Amino acid sequence: MKPSISIIVPIYNAEKHLHRCIDSILDQTFKGFELIIVNDGSNDSSGKISDAYALKDSRIKVIHKNNGGASSARNAGLEAAEGDYIGFVDADDWIEPDMYSAMHNKAQEYDLDLVLSDYRRVTAEHTFTVTQPIREGFYDKEALSNEYYHCLLMREDVDYPPTISNWACLFRMKLLRDNSIWYDTQTKYNEDFLFGAKAAYHAASFYYLKNHFNYNFALNLESTTNVYNSDKWLINLHVYEEAKAYFGAATDYDFSDQLKTVIIFFAFNAINEVAKSDFNYFQRYKEIKAILNHHYLVEAFKSFTLPEVGYKFKIILLWYKYKLALLTTLKSYLK
């Protein structure tokens, strides 16, 4: 029988948490799914663990491939998927038993292209619930344009848009395939950003399940988001250029202000990356000065209106606007 949902789990050396992840999927109250585990060249026991699960449950497919990164692994899962809807779960996370029943019920009730849920952010010491600054409920195409597109690429408070968390979404397969929406294999950071934005832009129907905290996002201090990555700024520039080419050409909505906010956020993101490095002061200063003087950022600040954010963040934005690399470098040493 054809599955209603294809759940894709990309894995790379995930043996520590893989049982918890897979068990949480198999414990779903919604049973009409296939689980596609994409082993992206792991050199630990992740592949063997996945194969053992597949022997016990016919709904599980395991794809073994050479290491190509999360985007490549998710694309491999998308190519193999047979479901009407697509969900993603990261290997070190886990989901609540009714996650996909709640999302699928709404998808069927409203014939949806896209469903978004809330999630929990879990650390060793604390658990935080995360909601989005949009109203709950159903959106048709007109409502998406009027109420959602203003934060499609970036929120006004210079933060990620609602669909950045692709794993908190349920995507209609037809939406993705009709609009050739795939993950960009040239990037290993912010790969969810363009995928989610494109899906929300092309969606004709959307539902936000506000205060449904069904996904548990585990903060891993050893992940690529929490250690220094020397190529972060260059990859962020690539993602920005892709966003500018795609959404800058839109004729039904003006995304120009959001694109300015995107590059400002990416600069903030890259400077935070420098703060994780073991560079000395002069190395940090050189890196930060190059970011602040980049022509994309300089151009964005020419007509950028400071948002309603806390005064500390406003001060930082002003430092960026006026290319105050000295103060920004000193700030990078503060925890």
C-alpha cells in the first residue's frame, strides 16, 4: 500500500541517539508512513543499526551512500519517497507520538500543501518551547500573501522565518516536485532556509498548528552550528545570492526589504562564527572588517530601517551599519 507520508532521516555517525530517533517515529499513532533512513557515509554503527530496524519493519527503507552532506542525503530521500507528504527528522532529535497524526489530519481536512508545527528546543539543562510570530490556523493563497509573505525570508526582528525548521513541517510531495524544490548541495549551512521559503512561497494552502510542541530539537554542542566553521561567511553569501536571484525576481510580491534583512542576519551569523574561533585579536579584526565592508552588506544598510528590537541589538546593528569593526571585534570576546 502506498504510504501517506514519507519520513526522511539523514544520518551521519549518529549511533549515540539513533535508537531514540527511530523508536519515536515507529511509536507514531499515525501508521501510514514509510521511513527512509539515508546513511550518508557513516563510519560508526549507524548503518548496521538502520539495517537491523529495516529487517523488523517493512515500512523502513535504508539508503547507503557516500558522504555528501545533509542536503545530498535529504535529496536522496526525496528521490526515493513514495508518500503524498514529506516529513524530515534529524537523527539526534525525536518526536512525540501524535506529531504526524495531528499534521496529517489537518492536511486532509483542508487539502493542504504545507503544515507547520511548533517544537521544543532541548539542552542538557533546560527545555524551551518555540512558537512563531504568526497567527494559528488556515491560510489560503491570498492570506499567505497578505499575512505570511512579510516574514517568508526573514522576520522583521532580524531572525529566521517560520519554515527554517523543515523538520517541523509537513510538505505535499506534489508541491515540491511541481516546483523543483530540492536542497542546495553547495551549502552545508542554512540549507533549510531556501527549501522552506520556496515551499511556503509556492504553497496554495497552509496551516499553522500553534502550540503543538511535537518535535524535540536537541541542541548538540558538537554540531556544525556550535563550533567554528571557517567557511560560514562564504557559504552564507552563496545562500544569499541564491535567495536574491530567486525571490528578487518575484513579480507578485516585493521581497527587497527582506533580502536586505537576510544579508544583515547572515553577517551577524558569520561574525558570531568568528567569535567561536581561537583567532587572536588582529585575526578577528581582519575577518570582521572584511564582513562589515562587503558590498552586499553596505548596500543593504543604505536604506535599512532599524527594527523594533532590544536596544543592545540595535546598537550592534548600528555598529555594523557604520562598519565599526573595532567595537565589533571587542564585542566578540564577550560571552
